[in-house]
Amino acid sequence: MIPQPTPSATPAPQTVGANLSEPMRAPLPITATYLERILVPSGSDLTVRAQGPSGPPVQASIQTSSTPPYEISVPVRVDAAAYPMTVTATLTSTIGHVLSGSVTLAEKLAGAVEIVMRTRAQ
């Protein structure tokens, strides 16, 4: 009897944008922070949303586990048609604070996008 190969439990990695009808994407690193003197507890929700002039917005979320700055990335298109792009960060604290901030990018940056969030007026 010939031994059969054992199937891998981990699927093979796929290249995002490998489908020719889908634009290539790459992670856009984001550093989000705030300057206000408040304590945002661990376990709060940070959501980052990126919206270009065409196509649907993309977003990513994490739960905080430390103090700022928070690091997160979101997969964005790499072509020039993705710009200008508005990137918005919203931090919803477990005790009710909501902070947000945004930047508009004219083109892809070489490093991380820095967003400073402020308390949202209620």
C-alpha cells in the first residue's frame, strides 16, 4: 500500500490581487494616538477605515491591549487611482469615550500614516 500525503491544515497563502479583475493591494501601516489626558482602558475598539475616490472602503479593527500609540494596518490598493484617500481612525472606549481623527493622503507614503484622534463632540 502506498502512503497517501497528509493534507495540510493550513491553506496555501494567496496573493491579494492575483485575480486580474481585482487591483493589487498592500498593507497600509497606521499609527493612531491621542493627546488628551484621558485613560482609555485595554479592550477598547479601534477601527480604521480607508476610502479612495472609487471602489468600496476597506477597514480593519483591533482591541487595544496597551497605551497609545496603537499600530494597525489596512489593505489598500497600490495604484494611483486609489488616491486621494481618506483614512479615518475611531477609538471607542469600553467606558464611553469616542475619539476620532482622519488624514487625506494625496499619494502612497513610504512609512506609516500617523493619525491623532480627538474626543468627538457629543
